[in-house]
Amino acid sequence: MASDQHTNTRRRFLKAAVVVGMLSAGRVLFLPDSGPPETGTPPRPRPRPPQPPAAATGPVTAGGPGGPADAPQPYRLRPMAGETSRSGAGASPPHPDVAFRLATDRREIFLTFDDGPHPVHTPGILRILRRHEARATFFVIGENAAEFPGLLHDIADEGHAVANHTWSHPQLTTLPPGAVRDELGRTSGLIEDVLGTAPGMARAPYGDWDDPSLDICNDLGMSPVGWAVDSQDWTLPGAGVIAYTVLDELRPGAIVLSHDGGGERAQTVEALEWYLPRLLDEGYRPIRIQP
């Protein structure tokens, strides 16, 4: 068993090394979108010979092998390193009332981005989605949305869904009901004030729901959403590892978890630039989640 796991791990990082080489050949600097929509098909990165994967020599750390440290951002009151750490081994079992995969008889998938909006990474993701005519769902943090309300308009105007990810990203199951209602209700109120429509979906930080928090979510008119594929981008493992994590685990109807805020997300943007056209080539259609 240990030998099989070691072999699988080496295989994952060897494939990731190929992507890293490709990404470095076609690296793009992502800045806030101030110009007209881009058209046409972007040039694909040219393949390069595999390079020795640095991550294969040791465990992935908080900064990722060769990646930047997840330093707190000035727009963020509380850094959220290890975003989904409570959803891994030892976490509570999935709640039956939470959507993790959506029924479909077509090759449809649901890309989701948490913890934004971010003044650089969110526009970078929007630019890539626009280029490929793909749709996604953005679960926003209330305090970030209050800082950058214009980005909520950018997300909605391009046909994506804006959903609720609480006001300040606490673990809801540790809060009294009144605090849970404030976290979700305050964010819903802000989204409605900015966009004119309250969100119909919510995602609990760390994916951690319980019956009281789900009751409050339902009272506020929202459906709870989880995920079937965790891109692991919050660990900052490198763009290649993120890309192949998504490609290896994707199935029709899957909800994919990534992040456009909460820390340094350049790897997430770079990975999306690489794997999205390949998903399209395989016949997948990224669409927004409908509540």
C-alpha cells in the first residue's frame, strides 16, 4: 500500500513538472482588467522536457515547493492560509443536505472560486473565463466585497454567479446561532445592496455545516453548496500540481473548489490558464451553479 501511494505521488508530481515547464514558457502577467474584452484563442504554451520535480524530495509546506509564502494581504483583515484544512482527514462527514455534485447527463462542470474578490486575482480569472466563454460561481467574503464592490459588478456582468461565503470566514459550527445569522445575513445584505439581488447560494468556510447553520442558511433563502473536487490550490503546491489535480479528478457534474482570494493566488490563475482549454478540448462545459 505504501509503495502504491509513493508511486502515485511521484506520478502526480512528474506530470505536474511537465505543466510547470509549459506554464513557464507561456507565463502571463495578470492585472485588473481595464481594456476591452479579449477575443480569439490565446497561444498554447509549447511543451518542454520534464524537469526534476522539487516537490518529490520532500513534503509540501505552507509556501509550497518553490512557491511564495502565503503572507497576509493588506486588503484582508484575517489571512486564511489552509482554507480547507478542516475539510480533509478527520473532518465531519459530508452533510446530506449539501450539494457536492450536480446531476447532469452532459459533460457539464461547475468551477467555483472562494474568498474574493481580490483586486488582481479576480480580474485575472475573469479574463481567462471570458476568453473561453466559460461561466463560474464566486463565493465572496463580505468584508472583501465591501472593499471592492465594483468587482461584484464585474463578476455578475460577465454572467457568473455571486454567492455567499460569510462576512469574515469563521468556522460556522463554532459560533452561536446569532453570530451565524450575522455572518451570512450581513453578506447577503451587502450583495443585494450592490447587485440588486440577494444570493441564492452559500458555502460554509472549510465546508463545515451543521444542522443549526443549515437552518439559518435556508431561512435566509440560500442553498448550501460544497465541492467534489478540491484543487488544493490553498496549499500553494505550484500551478502544475493544481492543474493536474483538477484534470485527474474531474467528472461530469463535479463542483470544483479553487480560490481567488484569501492569500497569494497567482498559482491558481496560472493553473486555470493551462487547464481550462484542455477541459474544453475534452468536451467539458463550465457553467454557473443555479440555486
